Amino acid sequence: MSDKNIDYEDLAGMQLSPAELDDLLSPGGECVFNWTNRDGYPVGVVVAYVWRDNKFWTTCAARRKRVPALRARPQSGVVVNRGGRTASFRGDSIIHTPDDDDFADLKSWFYRSLSRVDEHPDDPYRQSFLKFLDSPHRVIIETEANLVVGFDTAKFSSFTNDAINAGHGA
């Protein structure tokens, strides 16, 4: 790579491909879920998620502060970071409650997926976790996923080395 071709501030090549993005999201795991409080300040917590139908699915007790905040301001963000790859999303969240007509169907697939009972049907911990999730005051949060940015630090490291070797930053 010649000196003239390196623009160290152009990070477009560090983006995740659709396949890399799918590899990052599809196993589920943990994400940072973000919303705003009534004063407009962002708040975020680490939660477990399931990736299904191009949406993030999370859960919490109905009494958590994020529930009324999301009802008032459904705009939210999700950040996933694993293995040097990260992706940030924005979207509106929907709170599903036990009072919803389809909640039984929703919780059936979601709790099984989140607990990974389907992958480990004989695991006593998974079975216990599945029962634990099915509490009377639990909600499920559905968040649409509009990609803001996906980033691969391995690509960035290679790019940085190329820039250093070309004499940038010296």
C-alpha cells in the first residue's frame, strides 16, 4: 500500500460484512441495552439477548426503571461486542407483558431460547433457569435493529500496521 493511498481517518474498510454481522449476533449472548431517562440522559445495562427475526429480544422484571422509560420513550440502542467485533444499533422497543394475548406463545420460544434448554435439554441448570424466567411480573422487550455501525478491530489493527509501515504517524 503506497503512502498516498492511506487515509488513516477513513475507517470504512473496518465495517463488518453481513456474514460477520450474522456471526456476531446469531449466537445470542450479552449486549449493552440503552434507553434514556426522563431527564434525557442515556442509561445502559448489560443484559442477555436473543437474536431472532432481525430483532433483539431481552427481558427484565416489570419494576425495572427501563420499562416505564421505554413506554414513554421507546427509542433505544443495543451494542454487541465479542471477539474484537462490535456492532451498534438503534430502534424502537416494544414492551410485551403477561396481559398481551400472544404472551404465552412469545414467552414459550423466548424463554427456551434464552435459557438454551433446546440446546441442552438434560442440563439441570438450564431447566432451572427456564423455570426462573417464567415469573409473573416479567416482561419481554422486543427491539428493532437498525445498524448504526459495525466494526472489526482485527481489520483496524491490520490497517494501523499498514499505516505505520507506510510511515504515517512518524
